[in-house]
Amino acid sequence: MMNIRTTIGRIIELMVVLLFLLAIWYHQLLGYGWMQLRGQLSIVWNARSVDEVLADPTTPDSVKAQLTYIHAVRRFAIDSLGLRDTRNYTTYYDQHGQPLLWVLTASEVFRIRPYQWKFPVVGTVSYKGFFRKEVGEREARLLEESGFDIDYGEVGAWSTLGWFRDPILSGMLRRGQGRLAELIIHEMTHATLYVPGEVDFNENLASFIGEEGAKRFLNAHFGAEAPETIRYLDFLHDYNALARHLVRGTEWLDSVYQTREFYKWGIAEKQLLKRDMIDSVLSALDTVTVHDTLRAKRRFSGTRPNNAYFLNYIRYDAMKDSLDRVFRMQFGSDFAAFLDFQRERYAVQ
């Protein structure tokens, strides 16, 4: 009996030591995970049921109208697009005008190659979110000091992939009808199909389904000739025209970075050529035909993007045209068949 107790005791001691060593080894990951969990739970716990908000006489009519609209988008996405029916967007969180989440992206300074973070469940990810702005700023500075281009800024929505009940954020309600529908459908796509370690595919898929789903919803809800539909189609035309140009520019930049001649040059020469190439990509935006030229010019006013900024267009837009071709030619624009194909392709349930 004493031998058994001694053996069990030693096993427990060994497990405690192993857990202690793992905590030391992964202390940064554990600290980050706790910070994110605390931030997310704070939002979830303080969110109110949409039904409660709608029944509250102090809720402004404009907020009630937008919440009712989101309910219609959500039902359409489930019933007509085949997206997963979750409890997402059945609660409402008032931000009181304050930002909630910031996202950090980093790239090699002379390659369009993202810095990668590794997390449980979601796998390797090329961006990192922070519920505390100053914490993300510290990590951004460290990466910049290590020789990376960084892009750090606020985001207005995110998906917890079904781990929590994602709320409607009050900041979302500032969007127009089309962009709001696109946002809701984009995030619902993540909760429907997410491939661990495949960030670019996940975001491009959600962008494609968000845009195509929003067009279908607006046609069904308002009509093809309604002002809300036309405004969104004009916006989408402009955004995608600019995105295609910037994706091509990003691919050109990376092809030059990888040439033998570029590799042989000194740091100062590389920096100078990089600046000139980026300026060339931006100058060529004048050749892109858009409806709203002022919006296109404001996008880069007063700032020169870097490699980390260009990565965003690879992450969200580079695959959309190829996904669209598969969707229409191979599956006859059938969302259910298209999603089933993607699940089988990536062996995701």
C-alpha cells in the first residue's frame, strides 16, 4: 500500500513540476490568452439580449431599426445562404463610443511575408488582436525594433468561432445598410467554416461570401433598383477595383524583392527602391476607374503604406476572384454545394 501511495505521490509531484515548467515556457502565451479571455468575457457578460434592447423604451428608434435589420440579415444568411445557425448577433453591446479591439500585422521588411503567431485550436495566424491598445503598441514596437514592417489599428468586429456568443457592437450600427449586411455575413461565415492555420483562405472566403451574400440580401430586402442596393454596389465596385490594383502591386513588389539584383544591394539602396516602388503603386491608382474618386484619394492621404499594410489585401482580397469563378462555374452559384465542397476539401466539419 505504501509503495502504491508513494508511486501516486511521485506521479502527482511530476505532473505539478511539468505543469510549472509548461507555465514558464508558455508564460507569454498564457498571459496573452488570459488577457484576451478577460476582454472577451467582459463584453459577453455586459451584452444585453436584443429582445430586451428592443423592448426598452429608452432605446433610440435608430438603434431599434438597425437591430431589426441585423435580425433580417442573420435570418437570410441562415435560411438562404446556408450559414450556421448560432446564437451570434442575438445580443447587443454598447461601446459608448469607445474602441474595443486592435489588430497587429507584421511583415518582413524586404519580403511580403507575414510574421506568424501560433495559438491552440486556430493554429498559425498572421495577425494578433488586443483588447488593450497599449499592450499591442508595445508588441508592435518590439517587432519594429526587430526589423519588421508593422500595421496596427482598430477593428470593428471579430469572430470567436462559436466559443462565445458574438454580440452586435454599437459601432457596427454606423455602417450603411450594405456594408452592415456584408459585415454580419462575413463574421457568420467564420462561425460556419474555419480552417485552422489557413488565415488567407478563411478571410478571403468570408470576404467573398460576405460581399455576394450582401448583394443577394439587398436585392431580396430592398429590391435591385433601390438606393440602398445601388449605393452598396457602387461602393463594392470601387473597393474591389482598388483592391485588385493593390493585390497586383503587392505581387509586383514581392517579385522585385526576390530578384538576385535586389538581394545584392545594400540596406539603404533597398529602402530607397522600396519607397519608390510603393509610390509607383500608389500613383497608378489614378488609372483605376471608380465612382467615388475622393474616397479613393483619402485612403492614402498623408501616409505611405508598408509591406504589412499590403498584406491585408492578400489576406482579404487576393483569392476572391478565383473563389467567385469556382462558385459560379463549378457550383452554379449554389452556396450550400460550394460550402460543402470547401468543407470536404479541407476536411472540416
